[in-house]
Amino acid sequence: MNKRIKEHEIVKDQKWEIGRYTIVELIDSSGIKGIGLSRKSQLDRHNNKELSLKIAKGRALKALSLKKDKRLVHHPLMG
């Protein structure tokens, strides 16, 4: 993963799979929420759920790290 992503004490970890979207919501012990989303393309041959979950969780961890450092999240798939 990215070196800027710090270790967090995750209190709540929720996952949703809606159609071709995978959404992960992580909540830190301090109450900060990070959301990550991954989307399967129509051109993908195989439905690899582990890869989409890994991508969404990585985006959620990065959003959590940015929010904890009080920086802005400029990506539409993270929040």
C-alpha cells in the first residue's frame, strides 16, 4: 500500500456489493469515517471479488488517512 497510509484502529468495517460496485466504509476509533468505492468495468473478463474489495478498502484507508491529517479528499470515489 501507499506509504502515506498510516495504521488505524478500525472500529467498524462494513462492505456492500451493489451490482458492479463494491463499497467499503471504515470508521476509526476517533469516529472519523472513510469510504472507498470500486467499480467493475464491462470489459473485465472475470468477476474477481477479492480484487474489488482490496481496491475499495485501500481507497477507504487513504481517505481515512487524509481526513485524519485534515487534508482534502479530491477523488470522487473516496469520501
